[in-house]
Amino acid sequence: MRGFDPLAFIDRKEAKRLDRFAHLAMAAALMAVEDAKLSLDREVRERIGVLIGSGIVDVQAVTP
């Protein structure tokens, strides 16, 4: 996805640690919460989770 900036959604340190597919998944999750207009107060945040799976490893992770 050209023009996508993961830093608009996650901090620089975390972006360096994560693969591209994870950048996109994090952005999608954050946009979904925003679109749904969910109120995520402290009590609710502790009861919400997201599971991300990948059938193959990210190509960027295995290329030098």
C-alpha cells in the first residue's frame, strides 16, 4: 500500500520492531475503533483484545 505511514498510528520504536503486515493490522484496528465511535474508558480497555495471525512469515523479515 503506497503512501501508508505507520507512524500515523504507532510510535517509531514499535514501528521498527513490527513487520509491515502488523503495521497495517494495527492501523486497521485503530480505524475500526474510531469508525465505531467506541468509548474506551479504562475499565472497557482492560476487557478488549485483538488476535492477529499470519499463515506465513512476512517477506521483509526473511530478506537481508
